Amino acid sequence: MSKKIEKKIVSYKVSTEEQTKEAEAKTAESNIIQMHEKVSRPEALAGSTYKIKTPMSDHALYLTINDIILNEGTDHELRRPFEVFINSKNMDHFQWIVALTRVISAVFRKGGDCTFLVEELKAVFDPQGGYFKPGGKFMPSLVAEIGWAIEDHLQKIGLLKMPEIPEHQQKILDEKRAEFEGTAAAPAAESSDFPPTAEVCKKCSVKAVILMDGCMTCLNCGDSKCG
């Protein structure tokens, strides 16, 4: 398509190959789709469903998180959470569960950093008390367990990094744990991966804190009051 130049040409510049590539890269970058509230929902979404079983109810909750894939097939492909659904036979909590899923879904579709939701949900405590899950992890509330499930999902799709204990620290923990278990009393009837006398860790909420070398140390995440 020809373009008519109506002004006088006073100077010109020949673009180099590098400048052309830079211009193309900037154009491609401007076409990258980021998550925002105006992104339309595709006909089909991929997702995962998590089962949440608590001692407070005879029926489990099933948390489904659907993800949208942005810029599919390109170097800028992104997988982001798009919506949340919770289903259960127990209708006691129907109203607040529907409200919670709509709010979480709205935050997901808004774009930006949505990982803050995890800590907000995990910090909710039930005034009637929480409960322990198999393995010794303490859940302060049903909402907190929903937060843990969302955290697991965000870690799987790469929005959150999984906490890792340094190799040398893990080796020390394994040695001390073996030493502690060798001198501990017979294990209790409760099924747990940690000593029966362990206390709940304030950092990871797992019943895995023992007195080790004169310091309270978590055998699960390595948190210690002695640093």
C-alpha cells in the first residue's frame, strides 16, 4: 500500500538489521496478552480438583480451580488461574462458600499478583477450634484448608515457589530425627510421620516441633528459635 508524503523530506536514516529486530521484538512484546478482567472465557478450560475432607463434616468438599492459557504456543505462554468452584453434599455452608468462590474468581480474573489470597485464607481461624489432618498438619479452619489447596495449585502452575530446605540442613534434620526417634518412647496409636510428642510448628502448622540440642526445632520445615 502506497503512502503519500505531503511534507518535505529533510533527512533520512537507513535502519540496520539489529534495529529492525528490536522494533519487531517491541511490537511482539506489545501484543503479549496479560491477565485482566476483560479477557473472555474460552469454551473449555483445563483445571484440577482437590478433595477437602474435614472431621467437622461427614461430606467432603471438592475444590476445582480452572486455568486459562494465555499466548498459547508462543514463548510468552502463561498459565493463570481463572475461576474457582466448590461442591459438596453438605449445604450448611452454601451461602458463604458461593460468596467466597465468586470473590476468589473475581480476584483471579482481575490480573496482577493474586498469590496474596493464600496467606489471607490460611490466616482465618475458627472460633470453635481447628483440627489435625493425617500426618500431623494443623488446620485452623475450613477456610484455611481451602487456602492450602489453592497454594498447592499455584505451586503446580508456577505462580508460587515450593519452599525448599537446604541439602545440608535437611541432612542434619534427618540425623537428629533418627537420633530422637531412637531414644523416644514407643509410638502412639495415632498415625504420624513425626514423633508423637512433637508440638505444632507455628510456621508450617505441622505437628513436628521437638526439643533438639536445647532448642525447639521443626523436623518438617527446619524452623528453629535458635536460628
